[in-house]
Amino acid sequence: MLGRCNSEPVLRKKLARDPAETRFLSFLNRYSQKHRCVSRAQTQPNLEKQICRSPASLPSSAARQRPKSGPVPATPVFRRPSSAISRTDSPKVAAIRERVLSRIATGLHVALLGAKVSQKPGETKLEQPIGRASVQQVQRIYRHFLRLKAIEADRAAEVRYWRHVKLVQEAWSEQPKESEPNKHGYHEDGCVPATKCERPSHIPRLQWATFFHWLEQEASCGIQQTYRRTLAALLRGVKLWKELCASAQQSLEGISLGLLLSWVYPASSNIEISQMLSWLGGHQLDCIRWKSPRLIDDDERKQLERIFQNVYAKGRHAITPDDIAGGPFPDRQTRLLTLVDARLARHVFGDRQIDWPMFAEHMCEIGCQGHPQVTRVTTPEGIPLVRCQRDPLNFHGWLSETPPESEVESRKVIDAFEEEVIAWQSGTGY
């Protein structure tokens, strides 16, 4: 068996004939000293300890003797350790996970938020440390997420187009074969497999293939060298995270918006991630909310209260729709002075008793609130508004009772944001 000698190197600086050769010989000396193997006498105790751990694996005395001829048996001393990462090695996996998350956070801050990287050679580090999330940063990340989803939709549409072209070409030749997923994870018709669409969410997951494709393009076509190096490190980190940390459901469905936010801000807890999602949901609600109806002033309220007490109630706590129409059997003069008949009063109020808050709510100026507890108001254009309160999204305002066609998709996205916030608050988000 051949091995390196532990003696001093033979090469000396005094044998050099010029400065260049001197530097080269000096490099060889340092390299040989650095890579000298440990002698067999030093490694033998470690081998004995390793063998003594499992008594069943101890070889017999005949087997321990070295044969006189034939190939030399391999020993564990010269066996190369495996580079694969074991999931059962928790300290090692935890250390690798920390480095991977740091690499992912740095790359996403550069790619999505435009952060600057230090120009020191061999170092990938942000000039400013990662701080707390802000509303503007979260909205910017969400816009990038939607842009990647648009790229994914365009790629799926292109696949569907070429599938259609292929079907036209094969229409008269043979039966078309069943579509199979291509290397990007799409079927030939551009649709995602049914197992990837089981979750009925309107905040769709971003497919891993789309995210990897975008990172590869950015790492190859970036202008600055530091940007390309950072994006290449981000790509390696995301692939390693998928291998080590991703659950089966995450590997199947893709990257959620909450997962992307947790990558950008690795020190954030589930409550903080839910707060970021509530910012996005609240912003969607602010885009479709209505201005709060005006509350009647004190003079209008006192005037309506005098009419209720002196004309209709006359000391009673509540009145009926017949009282508003002039009584159960109004005469001709009363019908002429009354603007509301019994049929219209019953259509508005029903057969229930009418107290003062209900009277103020219906008899005030149209489009106004008769009292602060009003939950439904009709605008002068005839659009009914309702008071909406969504605590998970920190929203309290007025929305249209029947959303128009332009708000249907926004309402679905808002409902999905509310579900995501509740899931992250309960610790089940991913």
C-alpha cells in the first residue's frame, strides 16, 4: 500500500534559480505540509474504537491476518466518507438549515427588494442587516409573486398552443396520446395535474419549476457579477431547502405566499407572517370599500325624535306600520295628509314593532346613518351598503351588499387571505 511520507519535503527554496521558481517551490512546500496524511499508527486507535462499538462486527483471528498474496483488503481508514446528508443527523441538518435560510434570505432581499450586497471578494453579505418587515416591502413581494404567476400562466398558455398545433397535425394520422408532464411540471395541454389543484385557494401556489426557471435566468443574465453570484447561491439554497425541509404537501403544491415571506424574513414567527398577510388582505379591502355614510347631526335627530314621539308614538315605546300609515282605519283627510300607505309601510317594516332606532334608521335622509349602530344603508343611487367587520384582516368599513362583477374576484382573493391569516395564526399555515 502506498502512502505519503511524513518527513520534511525534499524541495527547498535554495534550489530555485529565479524568483518565480522560488514562489512555486514555496507553494509546493505549503501544499505538501497541508495535505500530508495522518500516519497509520495515529489512525489505528480510532479504528479500534470504531470496531469496538459493535461486537457483532468483530472479525475472527483468521480474518484479521493479512493474506500473503492477492489484493490488499480495503480498511475503513481509507474509505471516503459519504457526502449525502442524513435526515437523522439533527445537529448537522440544523446547522445546514441555518446557512441555507441565511443564503435564501440574502438572495431574496437582493432579487425582490433591491438590496445591495457588499463588494468584498468571496463574501455574500447585505450592506444593511435584515430588519422588520414593512407594508411597502410586503406589497412589493406580493407584486413579484403575482408577476411570477403571470409568467407561469404564459408558459402554460404556450404549452396549450403547441399542444393544439400537435393535435391538428395528428388529427388525420393517428389517435392523440395521453398528455404527460414535461420537464417543467406541466402537461402538454398546459394544465396542472389534478393532485396539484386539490386545494381550493384563490391565492395559488407558485410551482417549483417556475421559481427555479426564473432564478436560473436571473443568475445567468444579471448585469452585475455580485447579483449573478447571489442569485446562483439563492438557487442552490432553495433546492437544498426543498430537499431537506419541504414537506410532501409543499413539494407537491409549490411555494405559497406565506412561505415566501418566511424566507425573506427568517426570524419572523407565525403571528408576524399572519400580520403581513393581513396587510395584503386589508389593502385589497381598501380598494373596494365605500366611504362611510354621513351620520345625521343633532338637529336632524331631535326633529325626527319629536315626530316619532308627538305624531306616532304619543307616549308609547314602539309603534306599528299601521300607525305610520295613519292608523288601522284612516279617514279620507288622514289619507290625504299621509304620504305612506299601509301597504308600503308593511313592505318596508314588515309586521314587527318599530322602535325609535329603527324609525330613525328608515326615516332619516337617504344615504345617511340615523344612529351609530346602523348596519345597512342605501345610497342615493340605490346601491345597498353593509357594514363589514373582519377582525383577521383588521378591517372595519362599508362594502356593497351585492358585489358587482368587477369585485367578484377581489372578494374571492380577500376570503383566501382571511383563511391564510387564520391558518398562520393557528400554526397550520405553510
